[in-house]
Amino acid sequence: MFKDFNTSSFKKMKPPGDNTFDASQEVKALSKIPLKKEFVKKFDNIESAFAKTAKDNNIKDYDKKIPAKLIKASAPIILELKKHFNRPRPKVLAKKMNIKMKDYEMSSMKTASYPSGHSVQGILIAKVMKINKPYARKVQILTVLEQRAKVMGKMEQARLAKAAKARLKRQKKNV
């Protein structure tokens, strides 16, 4: 599916350096998030998240095989980029910065942290599956944004994504 995918342009998109102000602010924000293992487990599986979104939005023709294929096909590209950037996980940066951070390591956290596999795959799945269904596509993209923002401690982004989903649902209901 992505056999000849060229990653060179993506390799130019660098994350903040490990010892920068931006990185320290990210780590400080993450360290303030209460650790809720069940919440983290619930949102760690992108396939389940999309299936739930489809169910919650009454999408009848949802094909769970498509996300599974996209995740499997995109994983080598994401891993190539993760190896290229080799960005440490936030818990590693926190330790170097002497910031206490509670940790719950999931199976998806065994690789470098950038780029976010969940975010990349979530957007990919939403774009591929719902090209002809703009409403469902928007809801799925906003759901991924909301979930990732919560996990990253970006509560304002999560709130905005949730509000946008609610607005979309109201608009659809009133049509």
C-alpha cells in the first residue's frame, strides 16, 4: 500500500529539541495530568476508538478491516520516522529535567515519541474511510484530536474538539 512512500519531506519537520523551553513546558504540562490507567488503556487502541466513534454516530457501513490494514501498512513508515528523529519519551525527558512524572507504560510506548503514531494513524484512517461522508470524517478527526489532546494534557484543545463535535451533531440534527 505504501511501498514507495517517500518520507524525505517529513524528515524536515523536527520536534522541539530535548533541552528547549518548549520541551520543558510540554513535560511540565504532562506531569500535572493525574494518571488514570483505565483512561489511558481505553484510548491507546486506535482501532477501538474508531469503532466506538462509528457506533456512537450510527455509521452503519463501518468496515473495521480498513483501519486494521491502514495501521499495519503505515506502521513501518511511522517507525522509520521515529528512528530518524529518535525523540525520547516524555518520561525520559522528565527524568533528565528533574521533573517528577507518574508513568504507565503501554505497549504502544516502546518506540521513540515523535511522530505520534496514534495521531498519524487516526488522521489517515479518518481521511481514507470517510471521503464520501464528510460529517463522519469530521467527527472522527475531532475524536482523535480530543483523545490525543487529553492524553497530552492539552485540556483546552480537548475542550475545543469536544465542543466542535457537539456543534456538528446539533447541526446535523437540525438539517
